[in-house]
Amino acid sequence: MARIIRKSRWTFLRWTIFLFISVGVLALCFLTHELDTIIHKRVLENFQKRFVAANIYVSSTHLAREKGIELSQFVLMADYESDDPSERSSFPPVLKAEHVLLDCPSRIEELALAKDIPIKTVIFDTGTIHTYRRPDGSWSLEALKTNSSLPTDPSIPPTAILFRNTTIVLHDMMDSEHERKLILRNVEMTIEGVRNVTRNAKGEEVPDETGAPRLFSAAPFHGTAESEFTRSIKFSGYFYAKEGEIFVDVDLNGLNYSEDFRSSIPLEIAERFRELKDIRGQIDAKAKVAADLQDFNSALFSLEGKMTDGRSTDPRFPKLVSSLTTDFNITNEGFHFPNLNVRLGSGLLNLNVIQRGYGTNASKKISSKIRKIELSEGLLASLPNWLQKLMRDLNPDGIFDMDAEFLFDGRYWTTNGKVTCSNISINYAHFPYRLEKMNGEILLNGSQISCQFYSKPQQTQIRGNFTVSSKQNPKPSTGNIQIQGQKIPVDERLLNALSDEKAEFIRSLEISGNINVNAEFQYVMNQKIPQNTFSASVELLKISCRSRAFPYPLREVEGRIQIQDQKIYAQNIRGSNGNAKVNLSFSGKIPSRLSPVAGLETNSEIARHNIRKLPAPSASINRKNSNPAIDLHERDKNPLNLQAENSQMPNSKASILPDEFEFKLTGTNVTLDSELYVNLPPKAAEIFRYVQPHGTVNVQYEYRSPKKEKISSSLTQANPSLSNHKNTFSPAQTFLSVDSTSSGIRISLPGMNYWLDDFRGVFQYQNGQIQLRKFSAAHNSTRFSGSVSGNVRSVNQWNFRFDQLTIDNLRFDQDLMAAIPEAARVVIAARRPEGSLYFNGSLDFHYDNHTEKPFSLDWDGELGIVSGTLNFSLPLTAINGGIRLTGHLDQNSFFCGGELGIDSLFQQNIQFTQITGPIWIDNRQIIIGGDADRFINENFGKNRIRQSTGNAAPSLNAKFIGGDLYGTFALQFGYPSTFQSRIVLTNGFLENCSTLTGNDQLKGKMFGSVTLTGTDSSLHSLKGKGEFHLIDADIYRLSVMMSLLKILSLKEVNDTGFSSSDMKFRIEGNHIYFDQIDFYGDAFSLIGKGEMDFRSQVKLVFYSVMGRNDKKIPIISPLLHATGRQMLLITMKGPVQNPQITQQPLPGLNMAIQQMEEELTPPSILPQNSRPGLNH
């Protein structure tokens, strides 16, 4: 028992001890947690009191023995107010550290007794300081301001701050185009305790109220850092927490200055270095900056150092820029580069650059020494504007030495210096004839420049004096340059040296050889009216030339051309071409801008050497259209194809002639061949080229250009539209006479594939007017005669008129068909015309390329035909007569109208005579009668072609079988063409139809009408309807009617038989369907219907009715018709002249009997019922 008791006591004791220890451990943990919480709270309160403009966050706080207080995840956020919550959350913390150690007492009783935690040192380990400027311009560093109102305990030493392994990010968010962010890494920085100093951040002493120096609380700091742009950075300074100011002294070692560096620093600082944006290099420098943390724009700075191994991408420098070195001193007042040395290829540039202030109005002074440098476009761009202009005017090329000083006072540049040149080339802008291997110099004295150069190889000398206009010297720029040259070849180099108008005129002479030149050019660059003076004397040394005014090649040409300002003249210039002797002279005034006047031309396209074709009417049919019209844009048949190719036609390059120009040329023994007529004035030359005549002629050519004249007051009153104009121009005067002594010339018209033999006439051309009087010609058996007059303003604007034109015995042979435009040729060929045509009238051709419808042709005259034939679906033969036609043809339309005057024509064996009426033809249709008169009046004026017939529209009229035919006809062109026609016959005589009836004993009157439509290619397309009436006719005399009467009557046929008839019919294809054929007699009438084809095969059925059926009696007439149908049916089949006639009595009874037989005993094979049904 005692053992059990002892064992139980021991067990109880062990559990008691375990419980005591457990409670102690739990109490210790609880007390430790509570202690850390209290310390955490006191630490936050301590930081928050000091940094009132920031919010402090600490993840955890721990009291470390013998160390102090350890903080984890320390964050200092700027207390920034913004209306946009997302903007507040987008800014990074000003200070963030993973670990922070507060060096302070670590015993609890010491912390408990202290009112504030006595911190000796704050150590930030692995942290990041974000120094950024917000979009509104405020800086994040304001969060580091301390509370200046906190009481200080003198017994407590100032707290020091250490940063280890820290990163500083300088971020400017105001630049929306670039992310300006400068990062300093591995920052080791110590901020010592605050001390009193007598100077502020700018190094200034500020007195207090007593006059003694004011004391400032400042925290000294120093440290080192690294970045991607430097090898090392050392810095030190003072941080004035209460004032929010800072002073930094930075030692930069190996700074890589580049555009990337400028893009990472704050925008205001980068703008100060804008002038150096194209510079690259290594910099060792010392920088001092004193700035307000909220206003960096007012910061004071100085940067002093040296750049080595520099280079420049400035386009003003040549590409080969190397070894740029310089010392520099940059402050708020400006910058100074005392010895900027640049090697440019083999040359050297030394500059001493001083600038006072910044911006466009900052004053500058640049002293330059240039040795053996090639002047490039980039280097020119670096010069002042006025000097740039001068150098570009001279366009020098070579090596230069230059000593100059450039001064800029904020408004004007001033330049003084000297440029020495040797073995250079010059191409002066106002006389750009490049001179090679020249020696000389250029002196610069403010706005005064002078130069002198000489070239022995080219025997050329040039001298010049210039005054340059600038802001400082606003007077107009002036200049004088003199050039002398001997035995200068006339080539493009020389022509390009002249002004455009003078060069183009000399170029138009196409001179080949050498000349002597003396020239002087002076100018005053007045902004309103520039004043230029030019004089030159050009001596021709047996050259060859070919003037485009009359481009007939001349050789061994001698003479002298004088140029004085805008005047140019020459007298007695002599030359030859084979046996032809030519003498010419000219004078004129060259304007600032020449007009192309190639003999006659004023079109600018010719001046660009681009003579176009003269279009002419032609036609083609658009086969994609079901009802096409004639396409007048076709070019395949050009009746005046004035095309000039340079390889064939020297004057295809338009002559460029001066104003007030007079030109005279005479030539004897000139052969009329291609060498001559291609050298005539282009308009006349094209005509000769087109007709291709041959022979020997004497040529005389004169030209006077348009002359400016003042508008008189009387002319202004007569034409008020001229009141705003001071001057007008008299027309150009041009005369060309080609007098051929040969006869029987053959003239070809290749554009129309046509020619004329035995051509006789005299051609004259004067001031755009062309005349060919009383010409005569022949083509096979066709004869032509008449007169031609016309006007040719340019190859793109002309007109010709053929008066009293007579054409006899014109036939549609192969030659004529080849000359007709294709579209019209297709339409004509489809009708296969035959016969002889004649024409007597006039033709007008017009062409103006400046209008929407360049080409037009108008005609007026009599067109006749003898023994003509036209093939339609119903052919027309033996056509004799004529048509009075007036018409128009242009690029978009074709139409003509007139009056028919056909004496006679046949359709098969039916004759029509005295055919008259209005006719209208256009590219879509032919109309005779109907709307033809309306179209004629709308397009040619009322009563121009024919007299109106009152309110009723004139129709197609003709004589047929003694009666009158009238109606309308319309043909629509297409594939196939369609037509519509309505014809009415009145008072026709049956006795005139003997050719149709075969009986010349018939008498009576005929009336009828027919409406017919179809195509011109097939009878199967015919459709129509009509009616026909006979009155007082001897119908019973027809053999067919006699046979019918014999069936109906036993007595002899007499004049009581049929005397009138009514017929109604339909036409479908080649069949005529008679819906009604009624023959009326005194005793009885025949009622019938049926059909007939165009081969006169009939199939008709009749029945008889007592009395005259043309008078209807109610009740009785229907009863008689029903009785007649039941009594007897008469069938007529076969040719109409001799048909087979059968009869069938009691057709109704026979039908009933047959039906009963079919029902009682159906036969094995049913017979075909051939009885016709009759419904009337």
C-alpha cells in the first residue's frame, strides 16, 4: 500500500510540474506578442509624427536582443489627394524596404520608461526609393518632409539613416511621349543626423530678424551608386527636410552621353541639352545641383567636364565625323565649348562656341577655323540662311579653307571671314555653266560678298559682287556676274546655263558647232518685282542648225545673234541644203515664260514635244447590246490622222518662239517631198504628210507672233467684259505658200484608205486659214470637184468646209467601203446596196480637243441614187430618186434628217411611186413619217428642211395602184434590227392590180390598212394585223369567185354577184390568217375564214347566207348564219390562182350520224375527221 501511495504522489508531482511549465510558456508567448504589438504601435506613431505628408505601413515588428527593433516590409506612401481613385493607386511607394533595423535600447524596462523611442540609427536594407513627378507637376519627394513643429530633446543625439543595397528610381511622368526613367542601382548612402548650417541649399546666407545669419537644419548625406550610363557615381550633399530643398554634388565618371540618356532624365533638364541632341561621347564631369523638391524648374546647376571619343549624327556635318573632343562648362547662364575639335575626313574643324542663355533668342558666338574640308550639303545647312543661299547659288565643289566668325545677337546673324579655294568647280545658279579647275577666293564682310575665279583650260573667267538681304540688312539682294568664253561648244551644258526661255529658244534652233560668248548678268531681288538684266552676244562659227519654226536642215550657217534682256534678234543668217538656198532673219522679245508656237501652235502639250492625233469620226457597233447603237468613239478609220512620230517627223518637237517675234524664210528649188513637208509648220506639215504630194516648188514662209496691245476705251464700251483687262493680243500672222508647177498629182488619204488621181489646185496657208480653190480629182470612174476652206488653230483645234462639192458616179465598191467607218460599214454591208450615187452640197468638219465632243461633221445637200437596191427581209429594187439630207456626226451621236424624193421603187413585183415624207436617221434608228418631223424640228429648227403641214405630223406618202398610201415606218438597229410600220391605202383601183390578180377586166375601189412588225433578217419574225375593203368591185369576175358561184347557183353568173368585200387578217411569220372573209352580193353572201402563206397557198372555209350580210337584222341575221352553216360548207385549198374547191352538204347531220356509228360499233381504226369547224 505504501508503495502505491508513494507512486501516486510521484505521478501527481510530475503532472503538477508539467502544468506549471505549460502555463509559464503560454504566459511568456502571450506577453511577447503583447510586447511586439505595443512596440509596433509605438514605432508607427513615431514615424507618422515625423512624416506628416506620408502614410507609413509596417508588416511586422520584433524586439531583437542586443540589436534593437526589427521591422519587416516597411512602406512609405505619399499622402496624395486625387479625384480619380485609380490614379492614386497607380503611383508607387516613395520608400519601400524589405528589412529595417532601428538601433535603439532592446530592454523592455528601458523602452517602457522612455516617452519616445530613442533611435540612434535607422538602417534600410534592400529597399527602393521612387522619386517621381506626377502628371500634375507635383513631386513625390514632398512625402519626405519632416514635421518641423515636433519638440526636440537635446539629450537625444540626431538619428542617422543608412541605405544598403538600395535602388533609386527617378521617373518623370509629365512626358506623355517617352517613359523618362533614370535608375540608380547598388546605392550605398548615409544620411547623418540633422545639424545646423548657416547656408541654404543654394549656398546663400539668409539673415534672421536680428541680422545674424539664419540657421538651417540640414542632414548631410553621401554615398555611391551605379547606372547603365556611367561607370561610377559619387555624390554628397545636404537635405533640408523642413524647407523641402536639396543640394547635391555629383562626381560622374565615364558617363555615356547619348539620346537614350537624354530620354531618361527629367524633361526640363533634357530640354536644356536640346542643342546637343545629336552628340554622342564619353563624359567625365562634376555637377552641382540645388533645387526645391517641388520646383525643379528653378534649380541651380553647373556642369563642368570634358567629352572624349565623341561623334555626331547632326545632318549639318559631313558623314565622316570622328574624334570629337571638347571641354565644356554648362550653367543656368548658358554654355561654353572653348575647344570643340572635329575631324571631318582628312579635314579639321575647330570651333569656339559660346551661348548666353537658352532658347531661340539666346545669343551665340562661333569662331571657326576650317582646314581642307570638302563643302557638303550638311555643312551648308549649318551656315546662316543668307550664306547658305549664296553658297548654293555658286554650287561649289572642292576643298576649302575658311576662317570666319559667326555672331548672333538674338535677332540677327553677322558673318565675317574668308574662303580660299583651289582647283574647284563652280556652277552659278543664275548662269549654271559648270566651270572646272578654277582658282579663286570669296570674301565675306557682313552682307557684302565678292568672288573671283579663272579657268585656263576652258578659257573662261568669272567675277562677281553680291549684297545679301537679311533681317539685319532688309535691303533687296543685289548681284553682278560677268562671264567670258571662247570657242564654247553649243551643248546642253551651255543651254542649261541660260534662263529657260532663252535656252529653249536657242534649243529650238538645234545648233551644232562652236560659238564665242560674252555675257553679263545683274539682278536686284526685289520682293515685289525682281529686277534682272542680262546681255549676251553669240557669234555663230559655221554651224549647222534646224529651226523648229521652219525645221529645214541648214549647213554652213554664219551670222550673229544678239540678246539684250528679253530681246533677241539676228539679221542675214545664211545657209544651204543641197541645191536649195535659204536665207532667214528674225527678231523678238523673250518673255519670262515662253509659249509653244510651232508655226501656229499654242497648245502646251506640243511644247512638251507631244503632238497628238487629230481624231475623226468613225463608228463601231457594240455587240454586247441587244439593241446597240453606233459607237462614235471608234478610231480605226481616221480621215485626218495627223500623227507625228519623232523618228519620222523632226518638227514633232514644237518650236518655242518669243513674243513680238518676226521670222522670214525664203527657199528656191525646194523638192516637194518628205524632207520638206515634214519641216513645214506642224499644222500645214500634217496636212502635207497626210496627202503626200510630190514635185518641185518654191516655198515662202513668214511668221509674226501675237503682239500685246492696249485695249481702247471704245472697245471696252463695246465689250464690258474687257473692262478688267488692260491689254489684249493681236493674232499671230502666218503665211505659207506652196506653188507647184506639176500637174496630175496623186494625193493619198491613208487614214481613209482612199486616194485621188489627177489632182489639180493651189494650196495656201495663212494665219491658220487653209484654202484650196477649184480643185478637181478622180477616183476610177468617180469624179470630185469643189473648193475647200478651213481654219487650223492647232492640231487639236481645226475645221474644214467643202463648198460646192460635187461627187458623180459614186459606187459602193471595195475602195469606198474600206473608207467608211466600221460601224457604218457593217450596217451598210448588211443591206448589200447597189447602184450609182451622186452628191451635191457641202460638208463641215470640226475638231476641238478642249470640248466634251471633240469631233463633229455636218452636211447639207442632195443625195441621189440611180437603179439602186437595198436588201431587207422584203428587198427593195429599182430605186430611183433622191433625198434631201441635213445631218450631224460627233463622238457621241449621229443624226440626220431630210425629205424623201424617191421617184420609184419595187418590192418584188409591186411598184411604189412618188415616195415622199420626212425621214430621220440616227445611230439607233431610221424613222420615216411619224416622229421624224419632230426630231428634225428639235435638232435643226422648225421648217429648216421642209415646210410643216399644219398640226398633223407629216407621214410617209406614196402612190400605189392608183391610190394613196400614207403611214409610218421605223427601223431600230440591232442584232437583228427590228422595224415597225403602219400603212393605210385609200382610193386604190382594182383595175391596176392586174399583175397581182392576173385579170385586167376587174374594176372597183380598194381601201385597207396594215400594221406590221418584225426583223430585217427573217420572214418568220413578221407579226401584224390589218383589214381590207372592196367597194363597187367586180369580184365575181375572178376565176375563183366564178367557181364558187357555180357551186351556189345553177344559173349563169351575172353582175348580181359579189360587189363588195370585208376582210380582217393577222400576219404571223410567213402566214396570213384571215379571221374574216366576207363577200357581199344582192342574192346571197359568202362568210368565211382561213389562212394563206407567202407562196399563195390558201386554206379557206366558206358558208353562204341569203341576202347582203353587210346589213345586220336582229334575230334574223343570226338565224340565217346558223342555217347557212348547217346547210353547206365550201372548202378551198391550194394555190390562190387555181384552188381545189369542195363542198359538204348538211355538215351537222353528217356529224351526228358519224357520232352514232362510233358509239354503236366502234371501228378498229378510227377515220381521221377532216371536217373543219366554223365559228363566226
